Amino acid sequence: MRTLFLVVVLLCFAFFPLAADDDHNGVNIDDLFELPAESEQQDTTEPEVQSPPEAAESNDVLSTLLDDDRFFFKGQYNFSFGYSPELEFDDFSDLVIYDADATISFDTRINSRFRVFQSYRIEHPDYLFDIPELFGDYTLGNLLFMRFGIQKVSWGISPIFPFTDLPARLSDDFNDIRDDFPERSYSLKVDYPLGTGGVELLALTRNGFLDDPEHPQTSEVGFGGKINIANKLFDLTVGDFYHGEMNNRAFYSLKTTLFDRIELYQEGLWAHAMDGEETTAIIAGKEKIDNVDDLSANIGLYIDFFDERLQLQGEYFFNGEESELELVDVTYPLYYGHNYALNLGFKASPSTSFFLQGRYNQYTDSMLLIPGARIKLYPELQCYIAAPLVFGPKTGGYYVDNPDANDRRAFFVFAVRLSGTIKRNW
């Protein structure tokens, strides 16, 4: 997955939004642009689950006759190859990029109330096999919608600094060596729609929280919930999540659209240490008091021009938390202090796109710049070019969390990607 990092990122950067293991060939294409892996882009969206059933229980036969498709298959295949030379020639290091992965998913409709979704993924050269998702959806009287099993739960708005994605937060002593998939989550999610909004209740744990997966304890499970209120003027979400091994956190997310082209969002978070004691945290080699209560907030916008040919996204984020800054499925943790981000995308033609991603953290004085381009040679064949640059000290920030296995400050990436998707239904 790491080598796929550059090819997938450039594709998504042209349209925004932003989005394991040690690199097997040096450059992590997915992580460099902080995008979800292909297996996470399956069609598991909520509207399918939260829409009213097609027929009542007594009309299951009629429902089947009206819609014979009860089983859906999807296969995604990606093959990448490239070359990545270093730009600092005093300690030259060039790498070869090669990767292959396949993801297949099955979407089965048992009846009008019960649906099962499962996906399987294999990667080369890791020969890593994973089950990213295996969950069931169940509807109770068109009032409650439940999803339980291995699933991905995402809260909040910001795609750059996802500090309000509370289910994705990890404790500082999270056990990341228990097995091959410590971050995989098991959860029960219950949704109760209220107009265009609704209420969501969540119980969630992860492999890394479980001392004995066969005998989980209630203290190893986190509980939370959120309420969403949406209308034509704004979309507001307020929620809280608590896990016994982490601080309690409450958040709000607010977004609105102006002039049909400007999207504004603003979020806030309060974190409280349940033991009520101040501790000391080491951030980028500096000692910092870890307060009992911390406040964090951001503000961001997204604008498109010329029929979405030119896109701009910017965000300011102040992180008041000194600890528990790691999240699942992201490359860069949440750095303490003032953070800034700017993303530009320009579609020069239907087949050519350019982008620029920039991030800066004031406390560590660390910055990341990624200019690049994507050229679509054929629908299934694309070429990617990027030149990631990392500025700042080696003690922390984007240098330490550089997705490049050799921690190179400046390097080129030239890659081609062959990909395809097949869908069938019965």
C-alpha cells in the first residue's frame, strides 16, 4: 500500500479532498497524500442503509420480483511501477517503486431489512492479506438502522487535520504489535434519522485495545454518540466519545455553503484527562506540560473556480492537546500548536491535472510541500510526477513522519499506474 501512495494521491489531489507497515520499496504513495486505501473506497455509504426498505416484511416476494439483484460483486486491481531519485546528492539514494494490489467486495441483500457487506484485499510485495470490512446492516421498522462488525467509522469534517474524528483517535500506549492488524475496529453503530439529520450511537474497540480478543472487557470498549442538525443554511454536529484508556473528548462541527461555490467549515474540541492530573509530554524534543483540559479549534474553506477547473482549500488549526495525537489511517499525527494548510488543484485539460499541497506546523517549525501532476494516457493508464520537499529540524514534525522510508528531504517520484474495476450483480 505504501508505494501506491503517490499514484493514488495525485489522482485525488486534482479533485480534492485530501485524504502500515514499514515501506517495502521506500515510497508510500497512499500516505504521502494522506488518502484512504482503495479498499476503503468501497460503496458502503450510509444512504443505502438509511433509505426506507423497498417493501414490508409481508411483501418480500414482491420486492424480490421488482428487484432481482440481490448480490453485488466489485473487483479493483492496481499495478504501479516507478522511479524515485533523491534531490540531495550529498547522500544520494534512489528507489524503485513497484506495487500490486487487488480488492474484491461482496454486497449481499438477504432481504429488505438485512444486508451484509464484506471486502478482501491482498498486496504485493508484502503478500499481505486483509479483511478491511465485514459488517451487517439491519433496519428496524424503518426507524432504527444498525451496522455491526468490522467497519470504518468516521466523524468530523476536516480532511487535512481530522482532530474531531474521535473514533479514529488512539492512546499513547496503543498496542501496535499485538497482531498484523492492530488498528482494525469492531463496532456497533445505531442511527435514528430525524429529518435531514439524526442521532448516532456508537460502541467501538480495536485490536490494539484488547488484551484478549476472545474475552473482551467492557473497559476495552469505547462509547459515544453524536447529534446532527441540518437545513438549507447550515449543518451542525455535536458529539462525545469516551474510552477508558484515553481522554474524554467532546466536539462540534459546523459547515455551510455560500454562493454555491464556497464551503466554510469550523470545528472545536474539548479534551479532559479523566484522572485529573497534569503530566509532562515530550514534543519534538521539548518538554511540555500536558494539561488536564485542552481546547482545540479549526477553520477552513474550499472554493472552486471556472467550472471546478481551479480548486483551492485552506485551513488553520490550533491543537491544544499535548498527547494522544495519533489517528487511524492517516500518515501525519496531530501536531501541537498552530497548524496551516493550503491545497491547490488545476485541471489543465481532461487528461492533465496539476496540484500543490502545503502544510506547516509552527511549534516544530516543520513544513511539507508536494507539487505534482497527473497525466491520463488512457482511462486505465495514468502517469504521475511529484517532488515532495520537507523543511525543518530532524527532531520532529514532518521530517520524523515523512512517508519516505529513507527519510529523504527532497526527492522526485515518476510513476505509472494501471488500474481497473469490474462490477457484476445478480
